[in-house]
Amino acid sequence: MACPLSFEFFPPKTPEGAAKLRAARQRLYAARPQFCSVTYGAGGSTQEGTFTTVAEILAEGVDAAAHFSCIGATRQRVRAQLAELQRLGVRRLVALRGDLPSGYGLVGEFTYARDLVAFIRAEFGAAFHIEVAAYPEMHPQARSPEADLQAFAAKVAAGADGAITQYFFNADAYLRFVDEARAAGVTVPIVPGIMPITNATQLMRFSDACGAEIPRWIRLRLQGYGDDTASIRAFGLDVVSALCERLLRAGAPGLHFYTMNQAEPTLAILDRLGLAPA
């Protein structure tokens, strides 16, 4: 079963973290990803680390996508940053509204991700392949599911080539979202974002912050394991592998893994799916 794969990393903050990420990347490259993406901190706070990591991935012979957020930014600054990415050889972007660092007021010349997508297309034409974010369980700041779907459709219409979803554990939420997006005229691929389960406390904190639902039965099982890391990982491997199998059977156009800069959890899932490198 062939399946387009992509892996997401975050910029390491220490030399030790950078060395660990390089080692993890080399292991994951054996799975032949279409591309690897690198996140961008609130208000561009990790810009240097993002650009450096993207440049390293490109130098390692793998296509790289830079996350790029626009909240609080001026057109002049965004134009300059995109030109720098272009100079580095970047041809893929994940275009996001993004979050401002805490304590900052809402300033800048972009309000929504669709404004950024339209600006990129107007300024750079087809120079970049643009992915945008999708929220099968609704963006946490959206007024309603309908408003969220309209915002997503507008973002794609502004010039996106594809979408990557927030992670989720309910396949029905993704499948329904895709059906509704198609009915709204969205034709680009909508790739499900996959989060391996390795740390229950961290997962619950992330999920509460970003609006991703952990189904009650999964949450209770994870809580029941307490500090038993081996049981959490084994249960998580079963749950996420089954989720991926169902998504692929239903026609998902690929899988995008939120690796948390680790290779083993993602490789274990790929092994279950029969997609692990030889």
C-alpha cells in the first residue's frame, strides 16, 4: 500500500536538541517522505530556527516546507521573509494566521490566513506550493462549524494547493469535514494530521490548548495507566494505527505526522501499516 507521507518538526532550542533532531530525521527519511515541515513560533519567534532547520533538511536532499504565520506582520516584512526563503531554495509553505506572543496587542496588516495566501500568490505567483490548516473538529476560535468551513473554503480559494488538518482521534470528524468541504467547492487534497500517543499528560495539555478532542474512552484509558509509559505507548500505537488504517481505507490522500522531533513513535505506526522502510 503506497501512501504519501510527510513529517513535521519544531526548531530545536539547544545544540543537543539539534543533534537529536538530525538523528531522528535520518531515520525518518528512510520512509521516503514527500516533504518535511518545520513549525514557526508565535509571532515568528522561532524564525531563525525555522529557517535554519528548513535549510538543513533541503541540504539533506529532502523537500522542506516552512511554516509561515502572518499575524502581527507587515507586508514589507512578509515580502522580505518570503524572499529569504526563496533564496534558501524553499518551494513549499504551510501558510497560517498564527498566534501573537502573549502580551502583544493585535497589530499588523494581515487578519486571516486567507490574506497571507492571497498576498503570496499576488507577490510570488506559483513560486511556492502552499498548504493551509484545516480543523475537522472546528477551529477553537471559530463562531460555528459553518463559519469555520466558510473560512477554510475562502483560504483555499485564495490560492492554496492543499491542506493539512489539526490532529484528531475521531475518524468520523475528518471524513465528515472532507465531505462538507467538497460540498462547499473545495477540491484540493486534505491530508489528515496524525499525532502519535507517547505522553498522556503532554497530549492532554496540547489538546486542551488547540481544541483537539480526545475521546472520553481514550482519555480514561490513558489516565488509568498513570505513569506506566510502556502501557501508554502500546495503547497509543494500537489506537493511532487503527485510526490511520481507517483513514487510508476511506481514501485519505496521505498522512502527515506530528513527530515531536522523535522517530520511533512514527516509525512504529508505519510498521503496523506496512509502510515502514525496509
